[in-house]
Amino acid sequence: MNDSTTGAPPAGAELEALAEIEDRVLWLSSAIVHHANRVRPNPSGLKVGGHQASSASMVSIMTLLWFRHLRPEDRVSVKPHASPVLHAINHLLGELDASYLTRLREFGGLQSYPSRTKDPDPVDYSTGSVGIGATATIWGALARRYTASTGGDPGTGRQYSLLGDAELDEGAIWEAVLDPAVADLGEIVWVVDMNRQSLDRVVPGIAAEKLRGMFAAAGWQVLTVKYGRLLEEIFARPGGDELRLRLDEMTNPEYQRLLRCDGPDLRRRLPGTGPAAPRIAELIADVDDDTLVEAVAHLGGHDLHALDAAFTAIDDTRPTVVLAYTVKGHRLATKGHPQNHSALLTTQEMRDLAARVGADPDDPWRALPATGEAHRLCEKRGELLRRPAVEQSVPPELPTDFGRTPKGAGTTQAALGRVLLDLTRQAPGAARRIVTVSPDVSSTTNLGGWVNKVGVWSPQERRDWFADDAETILHWREKPTGQHIELGIAETNLVGLLSELGATWSRWGEPLLPIGVLYDPFIERALEPWSYGIYAGGQSLLVGTPSGVSLAAEGGAHQSLKTPSIGLQQPGCVTYEPAFAIDTEWALLACLSRLGRADGSSSYLRLSTRPVDQSLAAVPADPAARERRRRHVVAGAYPLRRRTGAQVTIVAMGAVVTEALAAADRLEQEQVAADVVCVTSPDLLYRALRARQGHDEQADSWILDQVFPADRATPLVTVLDGHPHTLSFLATVNKVAISALGVTGFGQSGSLADVYRHHGIDADSIVAAALDVTD
């Protein structure tokens, strides 16, 4: 792994070059933040922000990694607040023009946190949401292995996460670490910046021994880099064992206070009051003030030799975590201060830093001397780490219509499984690109037939011990060619993997069609990491099923009401809630066709387990009329029933279309003619409305003219198994009166009729609302 052919630790000219680069990275990362806040004009007067102290604690780690150990096939997730360090390194490697160093957090410039899609320099993983960027490397490793098993060539390489110790508070971290699929991923290397500070304080309870035990119990190799060579040299003297024990047992706040001391104060505090105090005082009496102050702050995470030894010792047969002890704000005037997280160095403090590291504050972006070893090392590593451009593969062709018209009663959830099986027969090339992911709910979300057909993905083939059991319906055949990945019951893991599977098209030019299936009530639990995956360029299809209070008997804990509007509001995503099986087929095929391309997007489908009479869809028999219906379904809505002289329009979405049609029939008996419109995507309708108003240049408004023509404008009654505000914007299409029906409170167990009546989405409620708006 070591870039050196001998594997020997850095020494001589190389060590001097690394130290010079380390100084320059510290300076540049600090100067990038300084310029944004104190030099660049700021008419608003608001603090621009940036994190000099959080960057400083990572400088040594990142310098050694990029300029000695990293290979082009490796990928690195950088903790959010160290983005200036990443930009400084990319600049020294020739990947970022100096003009961008003055544009941190400027519109069109360097982003606040590393971004794959928005930063101008190479970023492997977008970070910023605590814990999600760190775990992304796990799912990136799985996605790479899966891509390789499909015949793609994603190469090999380690997956590094550089994360802050406070990130270990996030539950998403441990959900990922503990998943059984992770223990065999030897390419994963996490480096924890153990600076023992959070945003507001010194963290009193970070117990390294507990962390070591937790990672080890999950099967990880644990490497600890605690003390630098200056302290190790002092430990080797008489009384050194007592000093080591004193530092080992010291609380985080007490140690942190030592960092703010000068030499005399440090001599007074360091020995403590225990029985070993005289021995420690005697030991440090022979150490001059400057060396003592430097030694206490020079922990293992700032020692190039200690870090190099740790990186060299990594075992690639299992995941590795390196606990690297550091000082937040190392070598800065703010080092160790409990409130230094967002603190900014003064102009004088920047000048003092420049004097210490050989920089010029009046020419802050000055290049390293062209004849020096540091410059040559930067050029060498820049050339080595430069990756060739990714050649994009064209996503597979997908059909738009299988040509079948479903009969009898059926559910949109069951339609999902049938569409996947139909794809294996009618479009095998596209079907081979599909990979489904589920958190232990495959059988209850109608994926059983698909799983039986394609098998479960595993790096190695495993014996199915129930293959000869006649009563086993779901066959769990694990093999490298399987196309279903089952994780534990952790939705954040599912969408993390889904996002990385959805990024293979841009990482390696290998487009996949990833589909994640989970219970709709848990969409909200999975939303943040999935949203962040979309932000990072991952394109996937998320299916929430079963949904709404239509899952009546399961009670309020398993009923969802906010998810329809979540889909409407999520950037980079198209949302559908089909009412019929044929709508599900057409919408699903349209969603799959959007994946794996530069102009693509993610999708969210909200499906139901409520059986609906499929004849109510009234699918046209004429091929041209059928295609017109399909286009309407994919665009967001279609007229299900038109009546001459209509006095009201009932707009229904999803499973409650049955109640909408029943209400229309009853209104007709009362001499009130009602049109019925079936909405498949409130999201696309809202975009069409914004396009009509001139707010969205990417959308088209034709669907509104087709489904809600001005000459048929009537008062509206909207109804869905979800929050009513999801469809209430439709009143603005033609500026008409509206009564919006839906679910606004927690559900409860009961029969479907009782639950619908309780929430006011039954036929009686629709009729009453229609009579109100037409009176």
C-alpha cells in the first residue's frame, strides 16, 4: 500500500518535503477561510463562516494520505469542516486553480462542504450531514463490488472516511458498522479525528476504550495513534511511565486546558496531585518550555511517522478504523479553545502563522518553489492520482408499455412485483441492470417473485438449506449474480446503499437501475440520507409501500399521511402515487428510464395494498387513445370521467379513486354532474403550474390544459389517502373554489370503511364536500 517501493517510513528529503507540504496545507486551508471572511468584500455584513480549527486538526492526516499513501483507485470521504484542507491539497496537486482559493462559500465558488456535484475540484463523496458522509464509503464499497459482479469494471481500491469523533454520536454510524454485510469489506478504512471537541464544548465522555471495543466487536481492525514522537521520547526517560499514565487517565477537559498553558503554567498543572506528581515534575524539569508546550500538543494525529506506521499496518481483509488523537486548532492561536469551532484568526494571528510556516501573508497563494522537493512531490503525486475521464455508458432501452390490461381486483403494490418480472421477459438487458434493496421486508412488499427469479446478491455463493423444503415459498439463493440485496432493519442503511448504487453511472460509467422498497411510514426516517444521496448525484427509485390509512387494520403506527407532500417537495426527484396497476406499470417504467444519465433524476412511488377493481381504470382499447392515456399518467394526471355540464370536479389520487367514483355516481343521482380526474403525480402537476407562471423553465404546462381546461373549470373536491394540502394547489390552476379532503391526524386500527369515515375520505364525505362547493 505504501507508495514507497521499500515500504520504509518517510525519511530524509521525503520527510522534509512532506513537512513543507504540511505547512503549506495548514496555511492555505486557514487562508482560504480568512480571505472569505476578512479580505473579500462582504456587503451584507454577515459572517461567511468556515472552520480553521477543524481543518487544522486534519492537516497532518490528509497530507500523509494524499502525498504518500493514496492511490488513484482509492476514494475518500472528507469530514465536512475540513473542506478547506481538501481544496488546498487539490490546488497543490494541480486540480484546482488558484483563482478558486478566494471563492470559498461564494456563489459559484467552493462549497461550504465537499460536494461531488457542485465543487470545481475532485470530490469523491459529498459530506455535510453528520454521519452520512462517513458511512457513504461503506455503501460505496458494496456498490463497487456489486458493479463488478455485473460485468462492469469499477476497479479496486480502498474507501477512506475521514470523520470527526463527534460524528460517532450519530446512530447512522453504528447502524452501518453493525450491518452483517460490512464485516467482510476490507477496503473500508475510517480515520477518526479524535480532537475531543464538538461545536460548543470539550466533550467530556468520549471514551476511546469503549469505541475500540465497539468497533472490534463488529469485526473491525482498530489502530490507535495517540502520542507523537516528542512525547514518546519523554516517556522513554525515568518517570515517563508515570507521565503516560497521568495523560491516559486525564479527563478530556483537563487535557484540553493544558493546551492553553504557557511553559510555567504547564509545569504547575501537568504533574497533578497524585503520588506520581513528584516523579513527573522531576521528569519535565529537564525539558525546556517550548519543547514541553509543543510535546503536549503534538499528538499522534499530527506525527507523520506515527500516522505512516498506522496506514502501513492496515489489514485489507476486514474494515479498519484508525483512532488518531489530534488537537482542534493544532498550531493555530485558537488551539484547544473549547469555543474554537467557528472562531476566526485575526489578521495579526494570520501573520504570525505565516511567519511560522514560511508563507507570505501579502501573497498568500504563492506557489511552492519550483526547484524544491516539495514542489516535485506535489507534481509526482498529482500525476499519479489524476484519474482518466469516466466514459459514460448509455442506459439500457426500456419499454414504455407491456401492452397488457389488468383485470379483476388488484393492488399497486402487487403491480410492482409483476412489472419487475415482466421486464425479465420483455427487456432482459434492462432487467439485468435492476438491483433491488430492502430492509427485511421483501416478502411483505411483493418482491418475492422477483427474488425467486433473480436471486439474492452475495460476494460468494452460499448454500440454500431450504431449497428442498416444499413449504418454502421465498427461495433465498445467494450468489454473485443475484440482483436483490437485503440489509438489516435500518432504513438509513438501505437508502445509503441505494444512493451509491445510483451513483455508479457517474463514478465508473456503469449505470444501474436501483430500486429500494420499504414501508411507507418509514420514508421519513430514511429521507435525510436519501435526499443527501440525491444531492450527491445518486439516482434511484424509492418505493414506499404499503401507504396511508388504507392499511387500516395495522393501526396508526403503520399509517403514513405526510409522505405525498414529501415527494412533491423533494428536489431531484419525481413522485408518483398511482391508483391502478396499469398506472403503476407506466409510471415505474418512466421512472426507470430516468436513471443512470446526466439529465436523469430519482423517483419516489407511493403504493398501496388496497385491492381496487381494475375495470374502473377504463383503459382505452384503441392504441392511440391508450398511448394518450399513458402519456397523461406519466405527466401527472388524466381525466377518468367527463360529464356534460359538469358542476364539480372530483380529483382523486391513489387508492381512494374508488370512493371518488362512487361519490360521482351518487351525485349524478342528485342531478349534480361531476367530472373525475385521477392524479398520478402532484409533483409534476405543481411543476406544470409553476411553468405556466414562468417560474420553472425545465417543465411544461401542457398537462394542465389537457386535464384542467379552462372551459371545464368547476369547483374542486380533492381527496387522497394523505395530507390534504398535497392537492390543494390545484385550485389555483383555474382559480376556483376547493374543498380539500385527506388525513390530518394519526390513524387507528379498524375496518377500511370505519377508518375512511373517521378521516373524512369516504364517499359520504366526498358527496358532502361536493354539495358544499356547488351550492
